[in-house]
Amino acid sequence: MAGGRFEEFFCLALRFTGIPWYLREVYARRKITIINYHNPSPDIFLQHLKYFSRHYSFVSAHAVARALDWQDFSDLPPKPMLITFDDGYAGNAHLVGAIRKYHVPAMFYIVAGTAGTKRVFWFEMVRNDPALLERLKQVPDQKRRALLQKKTGHTDTREYEIRHCLSIDELKQLADAGANIGSHTLFHPMLDKCDEKTGKRECVEARKRLEKILEIPVEHFALPGGRGARVCRQWVKQAGYRTCRTIAPGWVTQASDPFSLPNFGIDDKAGPHKAAIQACGLWEMLKKVFRKKPAAVDQN
């Protein structure tokens, strides 16, 4: 809590420097700002929307795709912002009121194989073991699955007592509120660690499942972990999606690749001042400046 208060005071001080204003109002005025959440509380999300609604113009993923297709942003409002969510946590259902209140065409990228089930995202099984989590992200996909089952008993289709993911009715309620639904693969593997057959299936079957249960086109995709070599993005394109979002920081410009869209991550527990600093890109700039550099290696 103390750390959170310090960050808020620090971010408030940063706002008074005028740098966030310049980044938002001048540098990125005609660029698209994409931000990304996972599972914020309704109260926190409302606080953020109160700020964002005064300083940005909310746009949909479809509007972004059209602008990129034409390489023309003239039809977009100034300071366009696309708000996205990854995974499809059950808690997202509580955001319907905020989405309706602020008329936000948010994009929810759903792990299709978990929607409407009591399955659990595999990374939640090792959330409290960061070293193991990082190791699992780095190994080939089949080895990741085998290690998970050995250490936790988890498989993609195992169901648990408590529901962690959005139900089908909740997905439809979000869509009815004005949100859009996109794909985040079938079971959230690290696509860059998958073989071609598995990678293509994760992209294609996720879209088919979501379109079948929602009866709406699913045209947008987000890479799991934001990672994926060029071949992974090619699988996404071949599966029929129009865009693919990564987690690489940056703004979308007319020259951006629709299948490699950058964004700025927003801390689910951030106060409004931190959210403002993260959304304008300054947080990522500071991370680059203050990130600890690796010690020099003695080659002798």
C-alpha cells in the first residue's frame, strides 16, 4: 500500500512537469494509443475512465483496422485510444457498468478454450513461483505442458471448483454493452514456442469457437505474452484476423504493421495518476532509463 501511495505521488509530480501533456497533446495527438489491462476492479477502472474520457477519444479495434488499411487516420478523432483486456478473467464481467457509462468500445481478447468453463489459465497455476513461470515461458510448448502436469497436475482441459473465466452469458453481456471480442488463442501457449501445427490450430480453433458461441465475427487477435516471431504473426494472418496486438511499448502510426500493434500496459491496481503516466508512454521511457544494466562480463 505504501509503495502504491509513493508511486501515485511520484506520478502526480511527473504530471506537473508538463511532459505527459506534451506526449499526449502534441507528440501522440495523431497517433493511436492502445492500452492493456487484465483484471482491474470496477472502482479502479472507473477512476481511470474518468481521466481517459477527458483527455482521449475512445475508438474501436475495427476503427483502428480501417485506418491502417487505408493508411489514413484523418477520420479518427484527436488522441484516439483503444482500451484492451487480455485473457478473459471472470472479474471482467463487473466492468459492464463502466463500459456503458463511458461508451467504451473496449476489446476483450479471450482465451477461447477457457470461456464458459471452470478451466484455469495455466500461468495462474505457477503464479507464486516466478522462476518456474519464467522457465515455462522459455521451453518448447510440449515440454511446458508436460512440466505443468508433472508439477501441478494441470492440463488445458482440467476443470476446477471455482470459475476463473468469463461465462458465455458474461461475454454476451460485454458485447451488448458495446465491447468487442477478440481472440487470445485457444489455451494461451507461448506461440513462439509452438510447432507449426499447434500454432496454427491455436489461432484457427480459437476464432471458430468464439464465433460459434457468440455468433459474431472475431477479427482481432492478441499474442499470448505479446511474443511471437514473424512466423507466428503469419499464422494469425492466415487464420483470417485483421489485426494482431503485441505488448511491445509504443504508439500506432499510419506506417504500423496491423499484425504487430504496440501498446502500453496499465497496472490493474494503478491509481489514476500512475495510469495517466503509463498511458502517455512516459512510464516505459523511465523504465528504459532506470532499468539496471547487466554487469560487464570479463572475457579474459
